[in-house]
Amino acid sequence: MYTLFLLAGGFLIGLVVAVPIGPVNLVCIRRTCAYGPLAGFISGLGGALGDGIFAAVTAFGLTAISQLIEGYATVLQVAGGVMLLGFGLQVFRSDVSGLHEAEGAKPKDKPPSLARTILSTFALTITNPATLFGFTALFAGLASITMQEPSFIDAAVMVAGVIAGSTSWWFMLTTFVGIFHRHIDNGVMRAINRLFGVLVSGFGVAVLGNLAARLI
């Protein structure tokens, strides 16, 4: 029963971290619209992998790694902000003329490779130190409910729950978007790309602006 509670708690934490609309959500939605649910879901797996790493750092009490990430928080935020700006610009300017070719035709805009698909969203997740602090707070709250120090196995169960929760969200999101995106033509897709490009770049500006405000 205790193990199931930890698994369910980790699952909910994974959902709580993944659900809020942010850069990774926008990337998954855009790729689902452009290339189909599978490409969007694979993109989400990069985010789930990043969440799993942060969850492991928190659950296993890897203090040295946590302090290292905190110590390089500024560098990570700069990298994340620049990546968001670049990705937003790429989405804004992307060509949609080949995304809705007749069945059997080769699209002009080919989906990114499997490695690039996962690494892009993984990088966006791992360069956001706030996610680590969020996991710390959520895991602390879960520990206060259980009223006992989790063992190594308990920590592994919680991390597995987080990855399962995060992965479930990406599956539900991309499946939902995939059902409705078939009715989207090139004009709508172009508008979506421009809107998402502006929003993703806006996240980058917000990250860099917040960092600049703290340093001044």
C-alpha cells in the first residue's frame, strides 16, 4: 500500500510539473500539428526524461549535483533563454507548404531526426533550474505526508511515478491535438507557427529579462 501511495504521488507530481503550458508543451503541440501525434509524443519524451533526472536528483538526495545545478543556474538560464529565442524564430519562419501534401507524397519539410526530436525538448527542460526547485518543494510535501524517510527503493518508485505521470501527459496532449489537427490547412498551420514562434520567443525574452533584472 505504501509503495502504491509513493507511485501515485510521483505520478501526480509528474503531471503537475508537465501540465502547465510552457515551451515544451508548445513544441509538442506544434510538432503534432506539423508531423503527427508520434512526433509530438516523442518530443514529449525528451521533457519526461529531463523531469526524471530532476526527480532523481531530488528523490535520491544527490546534494552535490543539486548544488552544481544551482551554482550554474545563471549559465543554464542564459542557455535556455537563447535556445527559446532561436527555436521560436525557427518555428516562426518555418515552411508549411509541404506539411499537408496528398497521402503518399513526400513532404518538403521533413520531421527532425529521433535524436534531435528528443534532445531539443530535453535541453529545454534541463536548462530550467526552476524545475529542480519545484521538484524539491513537491517531494518535500509528499515526504511530510508519509511522515518517514524514503529508502532507496522508495525513491526509485517515486521517480518511476514521475516519469510515468509526465509521459502520460504527453501522450494525452499529443493524442488530443492529433485528433483535431487533420482539419488544419496550410494557412491555419502558418498562423499557428507564427503564434507559437512568438510565444516561445516570449518565454525566452522573459527568462533573459528576469535574469537581467536579478543581476542589475
